[in-house]
Amino acid sequence: KLQDVKFSACKLEGIDFTKVNALGLAISFHGCLIRNCNFSFLELKGTAFIECEIADTDFIGSRLQESSFAQTTFRHVTFHETDLRKADFTQATGYLINPLTCNLKAARFSLPDAVVLLEEMGIVLE
């Protein structure tokens, strides 16, 4: 059970967070390298992933409402059927989120990186 755990400047690799008691999951990450991890189908409302580097990690079916990914760099991260309402992606880079399969209502993004959301919908910008 992870309750009120704060990871700061940590390297987290190959961790399957789905094996943790999801009812007691209250965690935050600041300045962490998160690689090859699994957060799928977890209730992570309000979780902070601030100034992190997240790579080869899954958030499939996760509930991340009001979570913050501010200033985070993404590489090969899967968001599918993920609830990202009111999530904060300001100054985040490298994310690939399909707005047709994820709930993005009131989520915040910064330009120019937010343009990728339109590209995922097949919109061509010139």
C-alpha cells in the first residue's frame, strides 16, 4: 500500500503499479525518470508527475482527472481510454494522446506541442 508517498529525483524502472493496493494509492513524482512502468486501470486522480521523464509506460484505462504532468517529457507513452479531465500538460512535450479515445475535457496544454492533438484527429495544419 502506497499512501502519501512522494518520489523526488528517483529512477523508477519496470514497476507494475497495478500490483499495489489501488485503494491506498496516493503518490506523487517530482523530477523522476519513470521507464517501462504500468499504471493501467488505476485511480490516480490528482496525481502529480512534475518535471519528470516518462518513457515506454502505459496509462491505459487510468483515471487521471486533475493530475499534473507539467514540464514532463514523454516518449512512447500509451494513453488509451484514459480519463484526463482537467489534467495539466502545460509545458509538457512528446505526448501522443488520441482525443477520440481519451476524455480531455478542460485539460490544459501549451503550444506548440498541443498541435499534436489535432494531428491525432487527422487534421492537417499548414
